[in-house]
Amino acid sequence: MSFDRYDKTLLMLSGLLIAAACALLIVSAPHDMIPTTVGKSDRTLAKALAHQARLALLERIYGPVEALAANGHVQDALLKLEEISRSYPGEPYGMVLKGDLLFRLGAIEEAAARYADGVKRQGDYVDRTSPLSRRQRIEQVIQRAMGVIASRQAAGESGPGLSSLVRNINYLRSRLAGGCE
Amino acid sequence: MTIAPFSQLCSRFKSLICLAVCAAPLITGCDDRHKPVVKIGYMICNSESETLQRFLPLTRYLSDRTGIEFIAVPVDTQDFERRFKAGEFAFTHTNSLLYVILREKYQLAPLAAERRGNFGVRTAGVLISRKDSGITSLAHVRGRKVAFGPMLAPTGYLAEYDLLLRSGIDPEKDLAPYTIPSGSFKHEKLVYGVLYGQYDVAATPLLDLEVMAREGKITPDDFTIIAQTELIPYCTVGAAPSADPQLIAKVQQALVELKESNTVELNGERLKVLKSSWVDGFEPIADSAYDPIRAMARRTNMPPYQKY
């Protein structure tokens, strides 16, 4: 089989095209597709970035609620939170925020339930080092709730409400105490 | 005396068996018909049909749990006391003010309180205005068009009326003549009335606002909460002193043990009892939990302490 000049030109051009395409793929490919050494520091950075993005998003979503609460309009804030919770029903931040508002409105039992729900979904709220930490507030809730439990038990009260309060407070206490370290 | 032949005896015995087999369902039917029947009076909230739709599954659940046939009787709030006094029903499901009235006058016993909304077995009343109205505090309410909920509503009328009085505003003298909307769904009408400018201020149960916001019927940004009352118990299940104590205990236990997963068969459908009733659960409650309502009723000269 012999190649004439036309065939050789075609082969050369095809080779050039393939080489150009490969170069283009390498240059324009996302960084995580390029076989480079993905170190621990990169993963830490990615995690930190995701965390920052999450914080910024939470601030954007729940900012109006927190602004109302900061201005003393706690009940308005709670209603606004109801509205937002339609779009983000399982978001632990919303649950913990509701716990904050209910605590301010004197509903200790319900506040404890919301904190327990939030902490079960995300441990950041009992982590001292997290910017989301609510340790101090949760400690206050536990302290107040212990008094409520004692007085209700002394009055001979029983029922699912009291059992659920005891369960939630015990859960929060165990989370604050931490695991085996 | 002649003895019937054996074949004839057998034939008679067969007839007897057939008769017994045929009669069995009738006898069972008779038993069902004579099953004890107990009525529960349900205070109508928004409308009779809505009340029945909500509480028929609960009534069926109580029948299943106790072996007694419970019948749901929807009762207008204004007629409740008269019909209870006449002995039309032994168990009641009412708002907390009606509970206090029946307790004070007829020794109704509290069995359980409904758990619903952000504050569990309690809720509050609020005074609301439209966000752009400039009405932001109780001082601004003076001389305004105010609408209240029905007169026997603890968090739609009583609590807010009391709050105004304690803030130095007499609703009878210091407001532009106040109104109460007519017909069904009064609480929702009040909220929409404020939104569309019919009233300057409305007294509404916090629970209704929560539900409307959660269902997307309103956006809280459109309203200002001018003031909120203290938290008080809301819907309550009670029993007349004449009711069988064992049955009372069974009903209370059935209510307290009611879980989200409990279902009943009703008109060919299997329904979740709590979800159908719009309730999160039931809690035993002491009569002393209603003392704040008693204090409000005394201050506002409302039943059962009304003096002319």
C-alpha cells in the first residue's frame, strides 16, 4: 500500500487535529480531572470552603428571622421561621433557631425538643469550636428544664409530654458531655 | 307416650341446628345494637362539616379502644352549655374557656389537652396590624377599627380583651366600635380583614397565624404583631361527673397513648387519627393549668364569673 502526497497531507492534518484536541482537553478540563496529587490539605480546604458556603447560605436564608429576633420581635421571627420552614423543613439550623425563639418566649419543653432535633441532625451545635455552636444556650435550657421536670414530677405528673422532655434533656446532656475521648 | 323414630329425631335435630345457625347473626346483631353508646360533644370550630371531618376518626379510635360505641355530636359554641346541662353528651371537646365554664358550673373533669403548634398544649392570642399601617404598639390601637374573634374564644377574644384592659384601653370606650365577623372561619376572616384593610387591628389566635403561615396562605412580612398575651391551654377533652369512672380512665389512656401511626377504618378509608384531627397528640392536664384563664375571665367580666 502506497501513500500519495494527498494521503500524507491528510494524515498529517489528522494528526495535528488530534494533538490539538488533546491539548485543548487538558487545558480546559476541571482541576479535579487532571491527575495531580490530591493531598490532605486540598480536602481540608474543600471542606472549609463548603463550610463557609453553608454558613453564608444559612445567613442569607435565616437572616430575616434573626434580624427580627434581634430587634425584639420574637413572635414575628417565629412566624417568619414557619414560612421559611416550608422550603427547608429538615434543616437543623431552622430547628435550633426555633429552639432559641421558643426559649425566649418561655416555652422550655418545646425549645428542648427543637434543640434535640437539631443536634441529632448536626453535631456542630454542641461543638465548642464551631461558629454554629449553641452550647451555652443549650446549657441554659437544660438548667431551666431540670427545674421544670423536678416540679412536675413532685406534683405526681406523668404522660408523654413529661417523658419526652426528660428524654430530650437527657439526650442534650449526653451530647454536651461528649463521648469517650 | 310414644317415642319418635330415630330418623325423625335426627331430622328434628338438624332443623334445630339450622335454626341456631340462622339465628346466630341476628343474635350478634342484637348484641351490637345493645352495645353501650356514649356521646362526645365536639365544639364546632370553623364549621360543622369541618369539625366532623376532623373528629370522626378520633371518635372511631375511641370506640375501637374502649369497646364502647362513641358518637360524635357537633355543637355550636353558644349552645354547648345548655346541651351539656341537658345531658346530651358525657364527654366534651371544647376550647379552654368553655372547659372552665363547664368545670365551674357542672364539675367537668379535665382528661387531656390537645398538643398542637409551636407551644404544645398552650397557645396565645395576638393583636396584629398590617405592616404598612404604622400601628406598632398598643398605644396606637386607641380609636382604631378593631375586630375580635368569637366571644367565647380564649385566644381570639378573651385574652386580647384582657390584655387591652390591663394596658389601660377599655375596648368598650377607647376603640372605634369593634366588630366580630359573622359566619364560619372567623379567625381567618380576621387575618384577611387586616390584610385587605377592612380592619386596622385584629385579635387572632397565634395558632391560626402559625398554620396560615405554614400553609402559605399569608406571609408574616405583611403583618406586625403589636402584642402577645400569655400562653394558656387550648382545646381540652373533658368528662361529665356522671360518666363511668372506668370509662373515663380508658378514654384518658387511649388519648394519651394515641400516636402518629394510629389509624382507623372509616367509610372504606384507612385514616391516620392524629393527622385527620390536626392534632400532634394529647397530654394529661391538671385543672390548675386553667387558672390564668379564670383570672382573665374575672378581669373581663366574662362567663362563668359574669356579673350584671
